[in-house]
Amino acid sequence: MAVMEQEQLNSTKKSISIEYFKAKALQREKKFEEAIIAYETIITNPETPITAYIRLGEIYESLSMFDKAIKTYERGIEVSKLMFDKKTEQFLTYSISSLLELKK
């Protein structure tokens, strides 16, 4: 990989990290609408931590937006499969199952 490409990748990772921590802070402050926008923006990048999907889903759950939570968890499962992250995949699958039970 060329030096310039590596620098760009490092810059992207740093930017995502900063935005992720901003989203977490907004979530902690219960500024859910702003946090949703922040998480939705950063999960468009493949370098985003898988926990962003979990946190976004949790916000949707807390707002009783169960269908959106399920869709977010499903997207997280897709990413976790690509990363061979079986533990997160199982956690998200369990979360979806719990929501489906709750919706009955």
C-alpha cells in the first residue's frame, strides 16, 4: 500500500473514531435524535466499529422503534459475519429474537 493511501486510511479511521465517540456522548446525554443521525452516518463506512450497530439498535429499542432496531441489528449481523465475529453475531441474533417476542 502506498504511503498516501495508508495516511488516508489512518485519517478515515481517526475521523470515524471521533464521530463514534461523539455519538456515544449524545446517547449518554439522551439526545437520541442527534445520536441516531450520528450513528447512521458513521455506519455507512466499513471501518465503523460493530458496536455502533448495537448502540444504534439500543436507541431504537429505548424509543420503542422495534422494527428499526431489528433492521439495525440485522445490518450488524451482516457486518459481524464479514468480520468472522461469531460472538457479536450471536448477541445480535438474540437481541432480534427478544424484540420479536416483545412485539407479539
